[in-house]
Amino acid sequence: MYGWLWRRLPGGPAARLAQLLVLLALVGLLLWYVVYPWASLHLSFA
């Protein structure tokens, strides 16, 4: 998956690395603020 993503990003290695870091940060923020709070309401941890 990461190889596929790396090949699809435009630019040189430095630009690709910056884009990849931004994408990873966005996915992390989406999980942290949207998915995890939603999931915690619907899952019961005894």
C-alpha cells in the first residue's frame, strides 16, 4: 500500500515525503477526532 501511494504522489523524494507526512497527519486527526469518539459511544468496554 505504501509503495503504491509513494508512486502516485507527484514531485521528487522530498516533496513526496512532505505530502506523505501531511496525509498521515490528516488520517491521524480524522481517526482521533471523528472515528474514535464515535466508536467509543457504540462499543461497551466492561
